[in-house]
Amino acid sequence: MIVGVLTLEFRLHGNDSLKGKRSVAQRLKMKLRNKFNVAVSEIAHQDMLDTLALGVVTVSPDAKHAQGLLQKALNMVVAADEAELIYDDIELIGP
């Protein structure tokens, strides 16, 4: 079993409220969940208005499948242009 983790960090330019940040977070999370059937959660910077960090997780019997799925998710987030992506990392955990 392979656990794939995609870490994303965004800069939210011009955002001045937690409500605005949550709106961006909800849109990104729903797109990822609906298209890729992954688990998504805000993982850091909850008190910062201009920074959003999301963790995306999938479980797969195959490392290639997990890597490919998370790469496609990353590509979708970049193309969605909801916010400026400033950091991304894909990590595979397992044998």
C-alpha cells in the first residue's frame, strides 16, 4: 500500500478576511475531491489571511498510480488559477 501526499501552499494576494480565504480554500478542496476522489484538508497557516496550505492525500496499491494522480491534481490546481501557488511537494510513503 502506498500513501501519496501532495502539499500545496498558496499566496492570496489582496485577501483581507478569513471569509475570503475560506472561500478560496473551499473551491479548491471541492475541485480536488470531485475530480480526483482524494482527501483534502487545510494543514497550516489557519490564522494568516494571505497564506493557504492544503494537504491532499490518496491511497493506492501502486506508486506509479499515486504519483500520476497527485501530479494531475497539481496540474489542475495550477491551471485553476484560484491563487498563486508558491510551494508544492509530492511525497510517497510505503514500501
